[in-house]
Amino acid sequence: MEPLVPGQVRVDRLRRRMITVQIIGAGVIVALAMAPYVFEPAVTSQWIKLFYLITLATAWNLLAGFAGMVSVGQQAYIGLGAYGVFVFNDLGLDPYSSALVASVAIGVIAFALSFVAFRLRGGYFAIGTWVIAEAVRQIVIRFDSLGAGRGRGIEDYTADPVMRNLFTYWLALGILTATLIGSLFLLRSCMGVALQSIRDNELAARALGVDVSRAKRIVFVLAAVMAALAGSVICLQQIGVQSPSQIFSVSFSAFMIFMVLIGGIGTLEGPILGAIIYYVMDLWFSQMGLWYLVVLGVLAIAVTLFLPQGIWGALRARFDITLFPVGHRVVAVPHPAAPAPAAPAVRAPDPQNDTTAASATTEG
Amino acid sequence: MTYPAPFRSLASGRRRAVVIAASASVAFALAACTPAGVDDADPSDSAAGGDGGSGGDGATETITIGYIAPATGTLTGFTDGDPYMLSVVREQFADGITIDGTTYAVEIIDRDSGSDAAKAGELAQELITEEQVDLLMATSTPETVNPVVAQCEAHGTPCLTANAPWQAVVFGGGFGPDKPLEWTHHFFFGIEGFGDVDPLAWDQVETNKKVGVLWPNDSDGGAFRDPDTGYTPLVEAHGYTVVDPGAYENGTADFTSIIQTFKDEGVEIISGIPIPPDFVTFWTQAAQQGFEPKVATVGKALFFPTTVPSIPDDLGEGLAFATWWGPTFPYESSFDGTTPQEWIDDFSASPEGEGLVWNQATPLNGALFEVAKVGLEASGDPFDKEALVAAFDDINMMTLGGQIDFTSGPFPGIATIPTAMGQWEKTDDGEWEWVVVDAGTVPDLPVDRPLELLEW
């Protein structure tokens, strides 16, 4: 077996699999985008919630799972995203453009807030983000034009319910797609390697020359933008904000944490799986009253105790499956110059014995 | 975080297969999610669901009514009588209803909003788009009613709601003279039910006519605070002045500054619509800090029988509140003529009512179904949405919850019910009960005794 000698290895970013994923992913997205033509709009509008749940879970996972920032204040950006729709709608934009413009504005706000939040670490960071979210809510409900504590409806809105559902569906799907593609490419980029190193050991990453705070800040802003977009979808689907305390509710953070922990933190697939599980449970069991919350709690406890890597983490450890190739592995390059009497022309590493290659593998 | 090395790395071909299989399973999971909402409904839905219509064709003529209420969560007090109420209503509708000689089966789909505004909106959307309800009903606080109204107005679905101040529903939901309610009918009293009735009770006693108000920063508080359509102009017309210490957040733990403001202003009357826990906090702290108003007429917090007994040291003695329903109210059910006293007796004797005390919200929730029945019968065709909405416009009927009159409401689609003034007292055997101290705007309501001052 060939040892890994500098100059005789290459880094395999799993390009072939990435191409496969891109093709399949594009197919799935196109299929989902066409779904309203096949199913009734009533059916597809039910998926809007799933889409924004996946978006939220992915955003939180980027924060906590990759950049090591456990935030319980993402509802600040969800709420701002929802209220941003009103602000830009009042300025004359249609609600859908408002959602997009608002998310950019909220990215700027999040950038500014990051300087406050990043002064704190760990548990203090978590509490700090919560405090920021609460402060944001308090400020927003001071504005009478935004309905103060009463909430507000979207006034200028497409009258046709079918078209509105369709547009909201496509917006939600577009946001989901952008989130997943953005995360995938972010994690495959140089930045992604930096983030995964921060996740594994922030101090070591810093020692290796990774610009930790820059990487974190980028993720913080991106996660805020994603949350804002999800918030605007919630606002559009609810035709307004019915209760400010609801849209700024910390329970959003609780559900994000739930979805990510259940699915598997630190993987791209986990939050998707977690969101689907939560969505299905919500659909089937939420009419069970209080027992529903008990079931959710028991599930969360069981998964944390017995599958600490989450369901997807457990699946991956068991079956070695990955949907999104964000890792890389170092493989030896066979080179003709070296004397290789024992292994003549081994082009493909032997899957059974290729322990060196395997141990150099990282998975996102 | 460490990641164990995989046991063995698989050949890339096999990995690809796994990738494809897994993506397929995700797609499958997505697809599998879809019919889930339908599963827990009933078979009749699938017949109606296929054609995208309102479920009106074919042999099964079933009228589907959706009912969204906060059965769990912080607003449970409004709905703890609903299991009994729904059993009575389902019995009434068991044989269907007859409209122009055709008998239709009636299916009631009740859903729990969990006291969450977003959930209420989601459920409304689900009931409208998936269950294709012919009529959607919602009850109890603007947090439940407004999201449902928003969805109904947006989807063009007939909607009937109750148990929320109508100003919070109309103005809070962004409706108004320029943008009337097109699909919704709502009945309940509004701010005038407090602002016109509270002064009648205050007039019975000698005060300095200064009213301190507790208006939180929420839907109700915002509606009460509105300078034009709110509470202030109503009581000022009776010669009272309002002292508003400003909006506070629900869940406030310290009312010291508010109490100090009331003391500084020499307030002798307390009014407002705090949520129950906040009022208990406020009232306890007021007693501790030596603030001793003569009269307290408090909405919302005192509507339910559990709040007053929970105030420590019997401080709940003598608290008054605007009430819309009680055992002596001259109402009767349009279903079978049940009177309030009979309803209370039946409720207490029923298995659903075991361990519960009757409350005022349940009969109005039930009145939704009474109005729905009459409206459906008058529509001629229950699946004609416009006809159904138009039929509600003409309703003027007596229900167990009171006289519901959409023909003369303050705003199109709104019917108001009258209110009276009740005062809590502790009976000699230690039970809490309230008695009518002013008939307010309720016609023919016997008054038990005059309003008594608070004793400190």
C-alpha cells in the first residue's frame, strides 16, 4: 500500500459525485417547481411550510454546526424579514420584491449586529443573541405604522388566491434552493474548509492562519439573510403578521435546534431530514394537543441520548452515505517513477485496505 | 467534534447508487407528506377533493364546516367547555340539515390552534385548500380570529367568527371603511361594550371620576388605546378622565411604575384588559404598595372563573367586569330553546363538564353553529359561497349566546351583543361567584344588587 508522501498525493473533492448531485438536484428542483402544474395548488401550498423549515434549519446548522455559533436569536431576523415586507411594500414594491430587498437590508443590519454579538462566546453568545432578538422586537412594536403590538396585514397583495399561493410557493422554493446551493458551494469552497476547521477546533484553526472572525461574520450574515427570507415567506403565507410576539417568538429557535439536532448537526443533509421529520409530525400529530409537545420532547431526548450525531449522522456512520459532497479526501497518486514491486499498477485503491486514504477523509 | 473514519470506503459506483437512492427517498418523502392532512379527515373529503370544487356535486352532499379554536395553550380558558358544546352541536347536526327540501349531511372539522396565531393561519389555509370547507369558523381572541379572517378574505371562503373585540378584528386586521370585510361575519361586543357599560356601574358610587387603565401592547390594548375608535372618547362622554400609564408588555413582573403613576394621579377607578396572570400580579402589587382604588372593572382577566379565586388573600373580592353571559341572561338556544341556566346545569352534569366551571365563552362558541345553521338554511345553496355570505347579512336571531343581529351592526359584517356588569364575591361557604350589579345594555336582565365599593 502506498504511503501518503507529500508531492505524491492529491486532494479529491469528490468532483464526480458533485456533478451527480448537481444533475439530480437540478432535476428535483425543476420537478418541484413544476409540481403546481401537476398537483393542485392546494397540495403544493402545504409544502411552503416544509420549504421554509428546511431553510431555517439549514441556516441554523450553518451557524451552529459549521461555525460553532449557537444562536437562539434567529427569530430577530425572521421577524425583521416579515416586517421588512411591510416596509418595502409601503414604499411601493410588490410583496415578493419586498421580501428580496428586505433580506438584503437585514443582511446589512445583521452585519452591524455581528459586532455586538461577537463580543460574546459560547453560552453568553446564545443569551446575547436572544437579548438582541428581544430588543429588536421591542423596537419594531414601537412603530405604529407597522401595527405596533397588534400586527399588520399586507394591504397591496395579489387578489387571486391561486396565483398568490403559486408565487409564494415559488418564492419559498427559490429561497430553499438558494440556501441549499449557497451552503453546498460555501462548504466546498476554501471558506468551507476554514469553517469545518473552526467547527472542529477554533483555536487550532486560528493557529493555522484561518481568519476565524471573518469566516464567522460571513456565516452570521448569511444565516440572518436566510432567516429573513424565511420570515418573509411566513409573512406572505400568513398574509401579514398576526401577532408580533409570535413572529419574534423564541420558539422558532427552539424548533430550529430541534430540527438540526434530530437530523444531525454539522451535516447538510441532517437539517433537511430533521425539517421533514418535524413537518410530518406537525402535520399528523399537532392535533393531539399537549401530547404532541410531549412526543416532540421525548423524541428530542431519545435522539440526543442514543443518536448524538442525529439521525443522519447515525445513518452515515452505519452506511457511509452522503448526499452532498462537502468533504474532501487525500488520495495517493500512483507515480511511475517510484519503485513499486509489491503493487504493480494499482490504479484504484483497494477498498478493503485503503486505510490511509480513508483516514484522511473529511466529511462535512 | 471528531468523526470516526468510515469502516471502509465504498467504490464510487456504489456510492452513486446510494446517492441516487437517497435523493429518491427524499423526493418520495416529500410526496408522501402531501396527503397526510387528508388522512385524518374523513372519507367524504376524498370525494369532494378531486374536482377542486366546493364539494357540492355527486351523490354525497356533505357540508363541511371548519372550526378553529385554541383548545391548548394560554387561551384554553375560552374553550374548556368546547368538548361539551361540540357534542351538543354534533347531535344537532347528526341528521343533517334541510335546505330548500334537500337534506345535506354536515361534517364539523374542529382544529386546535394551540393559542398560536401562526398555527391558526396555517390551519385555516389547510382547511380551506385541502379540506375545502364550505364555511370556516374561528373563535377566541384576535390572535385566533385575525389569522383565520385573513386567510378567508384572501381565499374567498365564507367565514364566521366570535369572541374577540370587533375593533381588533376589523381595524387590527387592516380592514376599515375603504376595505370592508367581504367574506367574514363576526359577532361579539367591542370597546363600546366596556366603554358604555363601565361608566353605568361607576355612576352608582361616589368617585373622583379618574380612571386608571391597563392596556398592554397587544391587539386588544392597541384597539382600546386608539384615540378615535378606542375607549377614551366613550368614557369621556360620561364625564370620566382616563389616566393611561402607557403600553406595557404582556408578562410584566413589576407594575410599580404604573401603580405609582396611578397614585400620583389620584386614580380611584381601575379599568383595562390585562391578561389574567398580569392582572393577578398588578392587583397583588397594588395591595402591597398601598394603592387602594374604589372600583375595579377589568375585562379579559376576569372573564374566566379561575382567575379571581387565584388572587391571594381574597383580594379578588369585589372586582367587577363587563359580562356578556350568565345564568340569568334572557337568552335561549335556537336549536332547542335551552336557556342559560339549563345549559349550565346540563354542562355541570355532563362527563365533559366534570371538574370544570362554566364560562361565558362557550355559549358564544356554540352560537357560531346556531348562526351557521340558520345561514346555511337561508342560503338556498350551501355551496354557493356568495349566497351563503349574503345570507349571513340578513341574520337577526336569538341564540344561546344572545341576540345576533348582522342587519344593524356598527360595521358591515359585524354584529354586537350587549353587556352587563358583574361583580365577584365570596359566598359564606367559601365559593366564588359573580352577580349582576348593572344590567348595562342587556334588555330585561334582572339586577341582583347594586355595585359595592372595594374593601381594603
